[in-house]
Amino acid sequence: MKQKIVMQVHMNCQKCRTKALKVAASANGVDFVGIEGDEKKNMVVIGDGVDPVKLTNSLRKKVGQTNIISLAEVKPS
């Protein structure tokens, strides 16, 4: 079952955003990674079998403060 995870990641500069996207993209089961929100602080990860806790901990270690905002199933269209 595909799931959509929205996380708030502390990203000040373009280098931080790039690093956060690379960390998320390298996680197991990730199909899509993107940044959204008015201040580009929210990262959206869509994938099958992604562990949100492991992903959040990995981002906290490598990028900085990270919080899970929402976790939802993606319904096939």
C-alpha cells in the first residue's frame, strides 16, 4: 500500500534542501520526493513500504530538525 508522508524539515539553504532530498530519495521504497509549502519547509515522500520513523531519524541525523506532519494512504486512481 502506497503512503504519503508529509514532514517539516529545517532547511535554510539550497544545499540543505538538496541534501534532504537525497537522503529521502535513498530510503527504501520511495517513489517520489518533493518540497511544498509557502516557505518550502515541507517535504512530501510517496512510496510503498517506507518506514516513516526510520526516515525521520535519518533526516534528523543528516539534515536537522524534522517532524512528521501527516501520514496517509494514497488511493490508486
